Amino acid sequence: MTSTLITNIGEFFTGDLETPIADVSSVFIEDGRIKSFDPEAGTEADQSIDAEGCAVLPGLVDGHIHPVFGEWTPAQNTIGWITNYMHGGSTTMISAGELHTPGLDYDDLTADLVTSLAEVARATTGRIRWGGVKVHAGTCLLVPGMDESHFDRLAEAGSILVKFIFFPLEENKDEAIRYSEMARERGLRTKVHTGGVSRSGSSRVCGFDTLKWLQPDIAAHVSGGPIPMSDDDIDALVDNTEFALEVCSSNNYRSTYLLANRLMKMGRLDRMTMGTDTPGGTGVIPRGMLRNILFLSSICEMSPGEAIAVATGNTAKAHGLEVGILKEDAPADLVIAGPVKGSEGTTLSDAIAHGDLPGISFVLIDGEVIVETRSEQTPPPMQIAHFLDSPGCPFC
């Protein structure tokens, strides 16, 4: 497999909330993983990239997508959306349920149907790396009447997550708790739709009173997806629970501000995760994860490194994935980016803190270069990373 040496790095974001920025000027990648930082002079690689002073950060981890079949989504009748999101820096995506499947009757969901839908999604959308992206599809939409055999099928299919959204939680508490136990026994994590009714019109309202006994692994879009729970419920979640709290592009901005500031005040940013909650009524937004980072930093006043860590290491950890943090022997999923001409400041940190969209130059997934020189979804950075010793244009 090709080895790669990235040099002349201006800023290095680790994705680790504990140490979000590191003093790293070069990275050596081998066999799809990070071999070392700042290797000895003279280290040879099959290819070398001059970052031209741009920043390196982990590939973004979108913890809340709604795929259907491959790169087609009926939500906005769009084709190619996964590749477009990759050009926005997302290298890993996690399904929050394939609920936009055409013809799906939310009022007539059976245990076999929802299990089979997850199996099909896992065997189709989840089988291919669309645009190189690691898509974890096949998230089952839990309904009453499921038993151990259904959870066995989900685990065998390779699903990593199950979700409460249409399930009547308050009417079926014991069954819901049993579902969580069966899921965790098989290595499946639980996520729950929170707040008000979603675009489907069939989701259940869910706030603190339900979450305090359900104890999911991840409470989805607690600040709006699109309708948030109450301010008091958000405060109670931060103060009285320990599970992950997700923010999404479908959010209520005011509620996200309140949530972020309370978590920072409590010293618990480790609980925040991020997703786009798209495609859906919010739209198809290739820059969605980037915009979320900008909001958290420029408006909620997180440091750029903390906001990036929420979008990478935090989200990956909450879903049990090894991506999201740049360290030795980690998957080499990374983005090379910098400030755009005309942006505030001279570094990516300056731009993010000001709320300015970064320009992406390279995207690598498992060490493979997927985007070279510049992204199709962002303006170019002021300094454009490039391969060293490239032969140039044969027609020039």
C-alpha cells in the first residue's frame, strides 16, 4: 500500500478534546494508518504532500445522516450527496435510520420489516464506500414486538446502532429497557430521537422525564431536530445524566447556544457529539459539519480545537469507532485545509474563531488521497497543498 509523507503543516488538530492541538509539522502514513509524527529527516515515502502551511485535522464524523439507497436520497431527490459531503470534509458517516425509504408506512411498522430494512441498508449502502466515505448504514428503527432474534440479525448484519423514534416509550417502558439491554449485549449502541415531532409527523416527543429512565447511549439532536426540548430539560440533561448529547444542523440555534455554554460551564464538553441530521427537510448540505464547527466556535465561543474535537473524536467515541483522533496507528483519515483569501486572520484557527468557512485542499481516507489540491465544495485556501515532485502538466 502507498506510503505518504505530509510536510510543512502549519497547524495540527488532533480531534482529542484533552489535547486538541499538537505541535506537529509532518506526518508519515503507511498501510492506511498514521505511522509517526515528525519522522526523521530523510524518511522516504511513495508520495509526499507539501501542506504549504495549511492545517491538518481529522476527517469529520457526521453522527446523524439519513441515507436510503447509495448516493440517492428522496428527501431532496438528490444524487451524489455522500461524495459531496466528503468534499465538505466528512470521511465517516453514521445512519440514524433509513426512515426516508419511499413507501414506508410509519403507522404499520413491524419487527420483521424494520429489521429487514436495516439489513438491506447495511448490505447495500453500507457495503460500498461511496466517494471513499465510511458509511455505517443499517440503523434499525425500533418498534414494539421485537425479540432476541431480531437483535441477533442486526448484529450479524454488522449494524452498530439502533434507534428509538417511533417507539411508544412511555407506554412500553419495560420493553424499551429490555431492548437497550439486548442491543448492548450484542455491541449495538442506542440512540433516541429527542425534542418535538420530526418531519415524519410520526416521531414521539421525548424530553428529560423519558431520557432519565431510558438512559440511551446518545440523545439525538437535543437542541433541535428540528424542534428542541425545553430549556429546563436541556439544563436537567446536562446536570443529571452522563450519556452523549448530540447537536445537529437541524438545530434551534438558541438551544444549541444554551447547551454548549452549560456543558462548557460544567466542564463536560466530552459529552457533546455532532451530526447534520440530513438529507431531510433541512436540506442536503455538504458543508453542514463545517458550519456546525463554525457556529460552536464563533458564536458559542468554544476554541477551534474544541469544536473540531466535538465533530471528530467525541462523535467517533460515542459511536464506538476508532476514527476521529489523529494519533500513531490510527486510521489516516484527515483533511488538509486553510483560511480562504479574504478571511479573517492568517490561520485556520483564526478563520474558524471568526466563523469563516475554511478552504479544503486534500482529503485522505485510510491514507488514500480522495481529494487532491482543492475541494469541489469549498473555496480554495489561500495556500494550496500539493504533491511534491509532481510531473506537471504534459501539455504545458
